[in-house]
Amino acid sequence: MTNQPDREEFEEFLKQLFASGQIDPEQLSKMAGIGANPADLAKAFGQMQAMMGDSNEPVNWDMATKKALESASKSDGYSNPGLVGELTGAFEMASLWLSEVTDLCGSESPKHLTRSLWVKDAMPIFKELSEPVAKSMADALSENIGEMLPEELSQMLGPAAKMLGNAGAMIFAMQLGQAIGRLSSQTLTSTEIGIPISQRPGLIPQNVAEFMTDLDTPKSEVLIYLSIRELAISGLYQSNRWLKDQITTQVREFAAGLKIDMNSIQDLAEQIDPSDPQALNDLIESGSLITPRSEEQDAALQRIEALLALIEGWADAVSLRAARRLPAINAIAELFMRRRATQGASEKTFGILLGLQLRPRLVREATLMWQLVESEFDAQKRDSLWQHPDQLPTLEEIQNPVELIKRLKGNGDEMDSELRKLLGE
């Protein structure tokens, strides 16, 4: 039977830990009676400390990138010059057709990405989106960690708090890196996560080829439609530079209200099986460590969901219009709608970061709304609503577009005047 550690030795060990944030492997080996070689323990703790890093950032980005690239590179190496040539031709056709129905269209040549290159391009966007959430979680944990400890231990926490913070950054990074790595094998284009990952449009030929396997729909038509959508969203962001900032601002508004459920933290040891690393990831992804959302957070999520639906719906409406010459256009559009509802990268991205479940129905309603605006006015009027965030349709107007038409017809001159003032013209 293993000897129980001496109480005084244990108290001294805790004092040193909280005072320095360091673990003495020799003392731990002696106290625990495990008979392990202190040198081996020192090496293990050194590796663990290196993994945790020494950064004040809320996410260990080196680790997140490493985990994502490890996952992406496992299946990289695809080469199909024929498909790349088809994609180039599809983009040329898409650019021509799209320019007929909107001025908000990109004209840059596409990037052909591997999964690993997609990860490298996407990491800055994920950093910008996830850091507000991670920082709010870290701050909430730091502010409340003392409540979990006896008063005398809380006072001695000192440098050990940084070790706990680094551990949290490591856990968040591992979970985020794994999620991004998975997305790299599922994403078709550079804009599919909801925000372009680079200035140029792009596709991942390997993923496109896998997506088209066994499709009944003509593959050449699928490539043209996919290219049209990619150019449309890319052009929308290029023409409206405020759009990306608007999304990140709304994410920050949501993150500002994050609170940690300390009861869940205290129950963590009982819920997690140390032999099952995936259990901790599942717990984090479930959101059970975060308190229920406030009314302000629900409102912030609604604004994010509405803006993403407006973007996706506009892209759908414009792409349908541009691709009207394709014989199988209706089947192709339905194919992509079903794909988005079941495995859309944008839905997964914001689900991972915010727990936001985008509603496919809202995107369909936004598509119909944009089509109605073009029908009642014209394409120029439709696209002019993107000139300033205050002019965009509200969630209520997406769901009841007749109200939007009334607004646009009722105060058209006044709206144009106010818009010119906002733009400083």
C-alpha cells in the first residue's frame, strides 16, 4: 500500500507551487511515494511547460497552428492538373457572367490551395475572431479562480495563476487547432467560413474533387456555379471594407458578456476521465463551462446571424441570376443549400467559436428578400444597401421583406440623402 504523504510536506509543496509556479520533481516524487526517477519527472514537466508556453495571449497560437497543420497535412498531396485547368476556365466564365448582374464582383485570378495552405491563410481570421472569446473566458476564469480555493491558498496563488492561464490557452488552442484542421478537409473555397481568408478568391481542388465524386449533376456546371459564388462573396467584401470589421465587432460584443460557470469548473474533476483526452474537448465544445447567455449576448448573436444570412442570401440570389444559363442551375443551387445545411463551413466556424447555430431557413428567407428587392427595383438598388451597415435590412425585414420594400419606397429620397451624409459626400 502506498504511504500517504506527510501533511506538512504536502502544505510545503503547495506553498512552493503557488509562490513560484514551478514543480520540484524530486519533492513530488518523494511526497507521492511513487518512486519515479526525478530526472524523468523533470523532463516530463519540462515538456508540459513547453507545451503550455510562456505567452500572455489567451490562445497558444503556435500550438493551434501546429495542431491544425498536423491534421491538414495528413491527407495533403493531391494533384490533378486537369481539374485545375477546368477550374481556371470556370472562373473565367464565372467572372464574365457575374459582371452582367452586379458591380460587386471580384476579378482577381483564383488561388489553388492545398489543405495546409488553407490553414495558413485562415489562421489570421480565426485569431481575429476567437481571441475576444478566449480572452473573455480567460479573464472570467482568472477573476473567479480564487473562489474555488480556501482563502489561505487563494492568497498564495501568485505566479501559479499564470501556469493555470497557460494551461487554459493550451487547451483552447488544441481544441481550436483540431477544429480548423477538420475544416481544411471540408471547405471548398476561401470564403466558405463566412469571411474571406485572403484578398484573392480561392478553391481547394482536392476538396472540390471529393465533393463532386458520384454527383449526378454535370460537374462542369457545378464548377461554374461554385466559381460564381466565390467571386461574388469575395467581391462583396472587397467593395465594402467595413463588412469584415462589422462581423468582428459583433463577435467582440458577444464575447464581452461571457461568464464562467464556477460550479461546472468545480465539478470538472468528477466529469472528466483522465485516460480519455477527448472527454475534455467534448466538455469545452459543449459550452457547459459557460453560464447561460444574457439578453445582450442573445441580441449580439442575432445580429451576427442576420449579417451572415444577408451575405449568404445575397450570394445565393446573385449567383442564381448569374448562372441562369446553366441547364441544371436549380438542382445545383439546391445541392449547395443542402450541403450548407448539413456541413457548411460557416455554420461550423461560428458554432465552434460562439455556439451559434445558423438557421438554413433564415438564409433562404434572405435569398428571397434580395430577389424581391431586385424585382421591385433593380440590381443597383439591391447592391446599394451594402454601402453602409445602417442601410442593411434588419432581421425583421429579412423575415418580412414587404416591410423592407415599404421602407425603400416610402423614404427613398430621404434614405439617399442620409446615406450621402453618412458617407461624407
